[in-house]
Amino acid sequence: MSSAHEIVQLARAKERLTALDYFERLFDDYQEFHGDRLFADDEAVVGGVALLDDKPVTVIGIQKGRNLPENLKRNFGSPHPEGYRKALRLMKQAEKFKRPVITFINTAGAFCGIGAEERGEGEAIARNLLEMSDLKVPIIAIVIGEGGSGGALALGLGDEVWMMEHSIYAVLSPEGFASILWKDGSRAKEAAELMKITAKELKELNIVERVIPETFRGEKIAEAAIIKRLKDDLIRKLKELSAKDVSELLEARYQRFRKY
């Protein structure tokens, strides 16, 4: 079994499937939308409309690159406020047309530059939490790599939160934890073991509902099999959530987060 530190490395690996890879493999007829209608189009956040089992869904993801040019384009997967506002625009559109929302989370955290602060990063994240808590359509959030801090939580307020086996979800990075607690960022490996940030640990703590396996008996599962399992799980769960009355759906979502 992999240690927490090893899982941190796997979650950050550049060969991991990105949000756009999942869009391509899980859905049909993906149509991307751009811009927040306020300031700009943040390419760290991608999203649009697609078909899952011939039914329309809204898909939103935080996109990392696989090399330096891609990462510069995607801002290393760290969204600006306009990225979160684009995501919110898509979610409100989904509510209007009664489409379920599926989010794919992979970020070390929201971008912490001066411009992002000036344009209301904190407000944009808080607004997403507020709006998602009351969104009248099903929401499933999936951590596909790193789930870092409020930058991840801004897309994570779902009826259910799932994690890939080799993903992490945390209030901050192990490096940040070690820097704050011990004033020594080099102790990140030690911090990772303490923080309870792996999918297995968070499932045991009832923070997430489901872990999507990436290995079986220590051997890596084929990508096609992982995708098929995830697709089947999404179809089943969305069918179940869509059958609920809106008031029942929202009450269950409220209670999910109140239990913490």
C-alpha cells in the first residue's frame, strides 16, 4: 500500500488524466463555454455541456498542463476569480435548464497573486459555496488529483464528493503544513502522513462518499477500466439523485456539510 507521501507524488504526476481528458473519455458531444461575462476567460477552469448516457450534463473542471507551455496557459491549475465566476455561470445555466453538474477538481489552490486578490478571489470562492449549497440540480464533485484548500472547495460542495484512489484533498499542501507547524517545509513527507489527506483516509472519516480504484492487489488498473467504472457509477448516482424531490435533495446536501 502506498504511503501518504507517495500518494501526494502520484496525485501531482504530470501523466495523470486532466479534467479535459475525463471530459473526452466519459462524455459525448462536449461543447466548451468561455468567459465569466465580467472580466476574462480563465483557462485554468474549463467547462461546458456534454452528454452522459444520452442525457445533457454540465461539466466543470480545473485544468493543469502536462508541460511548461501548457501549464503557463493554464496557470498551473490555479484559478483566478474569473475562473470561479465562469464555473458559477455554468452552474446557474445548468440549474436553469435542469442539467446535473459534475465537477473535476485538480488544483494546489486558487491563484494568490495581487490581481486575483484585487478582483475578489475570496468573494468568488465564497459566492460559489453559497450558490452551490442551494443549486436545485444534483451535483457530484470528483477530486482527480490535488484538492487544495478553498481553491478546490469552490467546486467541491456537492451532493456527493468522490476521489480517485491516488488523489489528495486537504486544507493546504503538506509543504505549507510543515512550514506553518514546524517552520520547515522540508518536512512535507512527515506532514503528509499526519494530515489525513488520502482518499482512503478521507473515506474512513466519511468526508468523501466514494473512492474510484486505480489499482487492484497492487497492480495498476487499465485506464479504460477505470473510466468505465467511473462512468457507470456516475450514471447510477445521477439517476438516483435526479429522482429526488428538490427540497429533499437540498436538505440532504445541507445535512451532508452540517455533519462536520
